Amino acid sequence: MGWFKFDLGLVKVPGRFVAFKTHEQPHGDEYVAALMIRLKADMKFIEKYQVNGYIELGVNKGVFDDHACAEGNGEKKKSCSDLVAEALGIQNEEVWRKILNHVSQNDCNGSQNQKDITSLLKMMNRQEASRQDKHATWYVSCLHVKFYDYKNGNFTIEHIAQFVRGHKKCSEEVDANYIFNKGIKAYRLHKWYFDQAIQELKQKLKKREVLIKTLYLPIGKNSASKEVVVAALQTGNFNGIQDNYRMEAAMRANPMYGGVLGADIPIAKNSKGHVFIGNSKLNFDLSDVAVLIRLSEQILRKHRKVFNLEILRLGGALKKVPMWFYDNTRKPQLLYNGSFSYPNTESTKLSLRQIFEAIILCINPNAFNTKYQDFCQKGKCLGGKSCLLLGCGLKKCEQNWKQTRQASKRNKFRTKNN
């Protein structure tokens, strides 16, 4: 596993230097965590949390790993910066409060504004992964401004650049044009990549290179029937762009607003063989998908190490099936093999079509084992333990099995009492 190591100007403590280890393309919360340690940590703190010369942030299931999941626990309620702030005892300090809230919201709930500095940092890393150090310098410069502007919760580049221009001391330390120009360039490129992804998608649709299935499923409290589109494709090189990072967004884009597909569950496989399974605001439960894919992965690799269905259903990355990460803590849920943060993850053995069909099987309440399907759709389970889908622990199958057993017990009771 390759790690991204950085020093953020080298955190100096008496007689020593401390550097940090995190995943590739670090998020804002990891940089904020490093900055807090740089500014607030003493020697005792460094000695307590340093591992082989590094303080680990967001990795290795350590103290400051917000992604940690002991056998797939998946409970992610805090960001890495929250964990570090609590360890330092500064979580309630006013100068840090707005910064912590901003990066935690972005990390746990996604981007709130595409022009905020933490969202722009992600864009920069996606667009130029080889320049992560340069992007970190820009990001820390923006955070430096917020130490002067700590009472304001606005983290957009427009606001930050404007604040610098109007603050004499801050303008002597930070270049407002540098902050704004680098940020706006990333924002415009982000939109350009999306436009290119739309064009690539149109071409693939024309060539029939996209797997598409339209289902009509009961959605919401009233279980009203709604059209649901599942789509899968292989990304490649288009107009000089290799594996466009905006393809998943392009697949989800509503045709009413410039999109061409409107997929509720977009599946994209890149040239490395890594797969990203997205989701829409409908937030489909992907736990059955996680179970079926993790089981299938083990079967194809001919080494089944995890049999427990409860473990296979858990969020995060399982130690014995590490190539799949189930993010069940955010809305909507996601499932992926490899990511920008972990580009060296072993690629899946499953084909794109196998993944596509597994998802349809899991989310469609009327899809069952064809041998017993007529009975399954009526809520009866005749296959029992001999049925592969029941063995995979699909929720709809387990529900039918329980109903059938309960009905059988009631019939036996009536027969006995008659």
C-alpha cells in the first residue's frame, strides 16, 4: 500500500521534526489535522501518537483514522480533524470551531459549495494528482486567512480573496490573487471535465457501449412506482482525458438539466479495472450488493475467507476482502473497488456485466431465483437452504424464508390442536 507522506513545513518540536502519513490525495480534514498538530502539539503529544517517525492521519485504523472499521464497522461520525482536535483538547476553541465544522461537513456529508476551498482542493487533486504538494500549500494559505477571519463561516474563494484584500496584515502574508486564480482555475476545469464526460457518454450511448436497465420500483413511504435507471460502462481515453473523474456525475445528470442518461445507480469501471458504484438521492440500500459482490469476489479468487453474512454486510473495507469499500455512513451510500485515495487497491475479478446484474438482482424486489420465482414473488420460500440467493442473505429472501417458516409453524399448531 502506497502512502502520501508530507511535513506541512515540518512540524518542529524541541530537538525533533515530525512528519505525517496519510492516503493519496488527502482531504481537507487531514490537512487541518496536521495544521492543528503543527501549531498546538507539544512533545508529549508527539511521542504518544508518533508511529515510526510519522503521525498517521486517516489511515491504518489508527487513533486518527476516521475511516477505520474493525472488520467493517463503518461508523463514521467524525472527521480526522475532529479526532485530532479532541486529542489536543481544542475542539471548543473559537479560532478552530468554524474550520472544524467546515471540513467535517465536507468530509462526512459531501460538498456544500463547489467554490469552497475544501471542495476545490479535491478538484485540484483529481485534475493534477502529481502536484499534491502544491495544492496543499494553496489550501494551507487559505486556512491561514481563516485564522484572521475565524468568526465567519464562509469558505468560498471569493470571500477569502475579498477578505485578504481588505485586511492590511493578512494581505502582507497571503496573495489574494494567488488564492483566487488557482481556485477559480480548478472550478472552471471541473466544469470542463464534466462537459467532456457528457460528450464521452453520448459517444458510448451511440455505440451501444453502455449497459442500461430501467426498472419501476416502489419508492418512498407511499411505495409509489418510480422509474429507476441502472447503467454501467467502461471508461477510457477521450479527447486526451484518461478515465474522466466526472463520468459518474455525468451518468447521474438529469436529462432535464443537460444530462443524457439520468442514472440512479451509475457504475463505472476504469482502465485499471477499478469500479465505482454510485447512488442517487433515492439512496438505495447497497448492503445486499456489498454481500453479493464480496462473496462473488472470494469465489472467483478461490479463497473464501469470510462466511459470516453479518460481517459481509458491514461498512468499510473488510480485512479479508479489502478490495471493496462499502461507504454506508454517507447519504447516498457508495460501494467502490479502488479510489483516488487508494489508487493501488487490487482491482476486482468481477466483470462489469456481473456487477451490473448483481445490483439489479439486489435492488429489484421482484427478482429472485428463476427456479422458484413464481413462489418467491408471492412471499413464499420453497428453495430454503438449497437456494443460492437465500444463502447470500438477500433481505427479501430472508423475509420470505421467515414468513414461510412462521406460516408452517402456525399450520402445524392448528393441525395438532385439531
